[in-house]
Amino acid sequence: MNKRQICILGSTGSIGTQALQVIAEHSDLYEVYCLTANNRVELLAEQAHTFHPATVVIANEARYDELKALMTDLPDVKVYAGARALDDIVEADPIDMVLTAMVGFAGLSPTIHAIRAHKTIALANKETLVVAGELICRLAIENHVAILPVDSEHSAIFQSLVGEDGNEIEKILLTASGGPFRLKSIDELATVTKADALRHPTWDMGAKITIDSASMMNKGFEVIEAKWLFGVAPRQIQVLVHPQSIVHSAVQFHDGSVKAQLGVPDMRLPIQYAFSFPQRLTLSGERLDLFKAQRLEFFEPDLNKFRCLAMAFEALEKGGNMPCIVNAANEIVNRAFLDDRCGFLQMGDIIAETMQRATFIAQPTYDDYVATDAEARRIAAALLGS
């Protein structure tokens, strides 16, 4: 049996590195065809030496020579650089699946190219559907491409829907840990630091997504993503704060039955399920012990305190390019918060103002999304400087 050829967009990030663990554990089934990163050339070169892909791509062209120098003892591995190289490599004939683990808007273009090349998509880059969900879903249908969710919450929903073909979804129950600031007051949030925000209570993630989790913008993006993945209306998506992070999400059907997927917080499980679907493969690691868990708690999110979640629902209701505006502004303020140029609560203020100022387009094209992203970034950056 031929091994399934995997292209990992963002192999040096949290999802990418765990995906490589899955591939290593099942090297009889999977093989790395391409690895890509934005800036982390040392780790990318180390991964290439371990997995011997056909190709590596560094998105930041300024790091090409540095990467090339680290790859001189691997003459059979082709080395490329730049955004155009990312778009081109996902179209390579041998590739069976593209894991989109890049962070942010940058993942949109290569995902579109992969879909048009008829590659199965293991989707970890939630911004792709946040920014251009309607476009992505249409292209997937036109090109007969499966999009398999990798986010733990959307994988849980997907797993709960297996075998339920044709049965109507009444409600999606999207769980959230609540992040590190679940119990803090608004006054306390005014003085939290990036160090505070980066201490997530249950998940080990990259810095950008960890900050988004602290503000609950990440959960807002997952609401938008769920709308496109599962074809439900915003009113059918309910967010539940679940501090134990054991119930990864659930589906309520129109007979009142609720199906959920439970497990320990381990991103390798949804990654592997996307790779192996519809089969389940053995996965090493901890197992869920409900006797030790003792209790499962669920709370309503405070939308006044976590206004980013409220703004995501607002953007989804308005539609058009509004989610794209929110995503672009969030990427700017998230980076500013990490660079100590923006307060925690100020992030929400700037996103809200950008939503008011940016040009709204009800039926955007791909070019509109690109222009919207640029405009919203300019507005948010200007607001940071004012």
C-alpha cells in the first residue's frame, strides 16, 4: 500500500509539530512530502533532516539563504521561499492531503490553491473559514474536496455527526475552557500582562492562539468556522464555558438527544482523526479517566467581559466581509499586545472601531477579501498609534 503523502503548511508551529509526531507513530501509513514555515529555519531544517521530505518552503524570503545553508547535506530536498512557493507546492501531484496549520490570513491563498488542485484539506487554520467561508465552501463543493476539521472543538462536532447523515442538527454546543481570565473582573482585565495571558490553564498552543483564547476571540472565530463547516445558523451555535476541557464539543439533535466527544486535552487526537478518517488508529498517550475527572462544569460566557466573542457573533450575523475585517484587526492588536504596545481591553476597543470604519462589502470576491484585509490592518494600526 502506498503511503499517504502529507504537506504540512506551518510544520514548526504547535499543530505542525504534533502532526509530525502522529506521522512518526504511523510511518507505515503516512509520509511527509513538504514542510513549510514562516521564519523558524533552524527547526524547519531539523524537521527536514528527520523526515526527509521532497520539498521545504520558508515563507520569509529573507531567510532562504540561511535555510539553504542548513540543508546542504540534503541535496535531494528542494528548497523554496516566498508566498508564491506556498501556493505552488500544494498543487504538487504526489500530495494527497494538505494540513493547513499556518496562522492567520496568510493561510487563505495556499488553501484555495490546494482545493483547486483537488487535495484533501485537514483544516487547522481557522482564519481561512473566518475570512472567506462562503468562498472556501463553494470551491470545496465545485472541486469535490473534503475539508476535515482539526480544531479539537470542530473535530468533536464532526465525530458526533458521523453516522447521523440526514438527521437535523438543532444546536451545536461549542465548548470553551474560558482561558486564564475566566474568573477575573473587567477591572482586573485592565491590568493583565501578556505573561498572564500566555498561561493557558489546559492547552499548550502557540502565542497568537493563546492570546486569542484569553480574549475569547478564538472561540468567536470557532463559532464562525462552525457555521461554515456544519451549515448551521448563528442562532444554532451555543458557547459553553467548560473549564475542565474534557467535553470537546457536542451536537444536539431535533429529538433532544445530545452526542459529545470527550477526551484528554491532546491535539494529536483530532490531527490523527483527520489523517485517518473514517478509521481510528492507535494513539499513544494518556487516556481519559472519568473517576479522576470527578466533575464536569458548564457556564455561560460573559459577553460584556469578553466582548471579542460578542463581536464575532455580530460579524457573523452581518456577514459579507465583516468577519474578514474582524480577523485583520485582531491580528494587528494581538501582535501589538504581545509586543507590549496595546492593553488587553484595548484590543477589543480597536477591533470594534475598525468594524465601524472599514468598508463593508455584502458579497465580497477573493480580491475584495485581500483589499479588506489590507484596509482593516491599516485602520487598526493607525488606531494603535493614536
